[in-house]
Amino acid sequence: MAKTKTVWFCKSCGNESPKWMGRCPACGEWNTMVEETVATGKASPSSRLVQVPGASRKPMHLSEIDSSQESRISLGNGEMDRILGGGLVEGSLVLIGGEPGIGKSTLSLQIPLHCPHLKTLYVTGEESARQVKLRAARIGGDDSDCLIYSETLMENILEQAREIMPDLMVVDSVQTMFSQNVESSPGSITQIKETAALLLRFAKETGVPVILIGHITKEGSIAGPKILEHIVDVVLQFEGENRGTYRLLRSIKNRFGSTSELAVFEMTGKGLREVSNPSEMLIPMHEEGLSGVAVSAMLDGTRPFLIEVQSLVSSAAYGTPQRSATGFDVRRLNMLLAVLEKRAGFKLSVKDVFLNMAGGLRVNDPACDLAVICAVLSSNFDYAIPSDTCFAGEVGLSGEIRPVAQTDRRVIEAARLGFKKIYVSSYSSLDDVKPEGIEVVKVADVPALCRSLFRG
């Protein structure tokens, strides 16, 4: 029987240390060392699992390697196929993470129910088979070729998988699985590394794609060692509020496609419904003539869509003005307010400013700067911006309006949704784009924007 010893692992990078350290010597993170019990005296199973099929082949010239496209499997969901780069690659390992209750298990069960042509093995370690059956009845779909297996021991799971040889395998979740080769509890760093290595070897040997469901920590990162994200081929992150109806699935890592993709879903009573046109859910849904509202033509990855920016400016009731932003960086809001006061002469230092991005979306695109200052000024003047006007531009510290990436795509998206006017930087190049039905107004700085927009 193998001996055991206690070692310390870094949760961030997986570095091993014989004693506790406040700071990891490998990655430099503080307070990330956790204690684990490992077996010694024989070769670690994980050291053998790094051998993938073809490891004994001879080296080849780069020109001799077959560069044909990977064989992909359609999941019957346009949003999922697009974010994966055209479908699920055979033998790939996909990790889906997100907060509790956001829809990870629902999405992973919808895939086999809506793809009856795929023989799927659904392994659940968190729920009983009856609980999965109840969710499947609520979601609906064809369950004729979906096999449910309630198990947490990896050796039993892989034995059944090799006997069944499914077209797709789903594991919910990787933190509940454990292997007999490691003497530690499920969810520990050692167990997660061993479980991921076992599933990686199975996927590469058999060509069966595996979808893993992963928990996240209170900081929002996927629970377990950072090496888990290095092992898998694709990392998808769920975003959104549990109390809201919309969910965003963002590609964090993709070895077979672009990471600049975003999938939008709506949580309904029958599961997650794909939203093919997210602009329709983010544009104004109220009567015309309201002040403090502006529409921004933003870009998330390679996907353009329009979002409503809401602002409220009022006199400070308690002496100290408040600055509050939901879905937007409050430090950037303070910078934009300082630009308005210094470069354009608007006295907002004695007023409360509240900002909100409609739809519960978290915005990082600098192109929203123009819409933010327009919404703030609209609320300050109590002047309603026409509902068929949108904005796309970055505001600099000197008050200039800077061009943003792929302005042409933003203009085309605005024209497609029926907007009549869009404000962009005067330095934007739109020679190749001439959309019909929309007027492109170029402004150089914030004072020029105010003269053009608020002159009436």
C-alpha cells in the first residue's frame, strides 16, 4: 500500500510546496496555498495520463501534417454552434462554468434532448436520476437516445462509457467526481486534476467529445486549480443575474475557434431559449419623450448590438454627491463627468449621478462613452434624445471623441434596426460603408456634440 504525505498546493497555478507559504513562489498570488494529502511510493496515475494517442510516433515535418478542418458535430442550437466555432469538435473537452442556478445543468441537458441523433451519456453527480427526469420533462424534447448515469466514481464512469461508446458525454459536475487513485475528498485540487486528466485521455483516445460542468468561487473564477482551464480545449463562462431572464455565454478559451464570441439565451419555463438578435432585448422598451436615455451601438467580441443607457441626474440631497453605476465602471463614469465639467463647462460636481445599463449587461466597450455622456446631459437638461438616434465613440481626457473599432459594423447594425441617425467620431473611416436610411453624423469633441444634439 502506498504511503501518504501532506503537501500544499496553489489554487491558482497548482504549484506544489512541502510547507505553507503566504505567497506562491510560482505565480506570486497571495493566500492561495491549500493543504492536500497525496499518495507516494508509486508513479502517480496523472503522470501516465498525459500520454495521448500518438505519443510514440516519430517527429514529423510541419509541411507533412494534415491541416484539414476538424470534424464537427452540430448541437442543434445556433448560439452554441457559433460560440464553439461551428460545432463541437470530436474528442474535445469543453468546460462550462457559472454561478449556481444560472442554467448550466439546464443547457447541458437541453443539448442531448434537442439532438436525438446523438447518443449521449449524461453523468450526474449532484442530482439523482429522478431529478434529471423531472427537469427533462419540463424542458421537453426527444429523450430516446439519452442515457442517465448517477455516479461519482471515475473508474465506474469510464468503464460504462467505454462499453456504451456514446457520441457525446456530459459530466455534471467535475467538482463532485473522484478517483480511487487519489486519497483526497471530491472537489480537492488533486481530485480535480486527476479527474480532468482521466476525462482528457478518454476523449482523445475514443474521439468522444466531453462537456464538463464546473462550479465557480465567490470571486467568479472556476473552482479548482488553474490547470483545469489549461487542460480543457474550450472554456465557456455563464454571465447574468439569476433574478433576470437573460443569460450570456462567453467564450474564454477555444482551441478550435475564436474567443471573441458571445451567445445570448433567455431563461423560460421550458429551459434556455436562444436569442438570435440580442439588440431587440436591449433597445428601448418605453414611450418616447423620456429624458436621460441614450442608445449605444456597442460591440462584444465580434458581435454588434445596441444597448440602452439610462441616467438620472438630480441635486445632491445630503451634501456629498453620489456616483452610482450598474453595469458600467464607476471610475470611468467619474472620469467622463470630470471631462464634461473641465472641457465642456457643465457643473455636475454638486449633483447626484446614477447610471444603469439596461438588460443587466456588464459593459466594457469604450464606444459606450458617447452614449453615457449624452444620457447624463439629457437627464441634466431634462431634454429627450430622439429615439431613432444612437451613439458610438470613445471620449478622451481632453474632450475629443476618438474612433472605435469596427465602426462600420455598428452603423450597419443600427441601420438594420431602423435607427435614422448615429453619432461617431470625425476620425472614423466609413468610406466603404454606405447604408441606406441612416445619417452618420461625425463630431470631433464634446462641445461639438452638444451643439449638434442639444441645439434645439
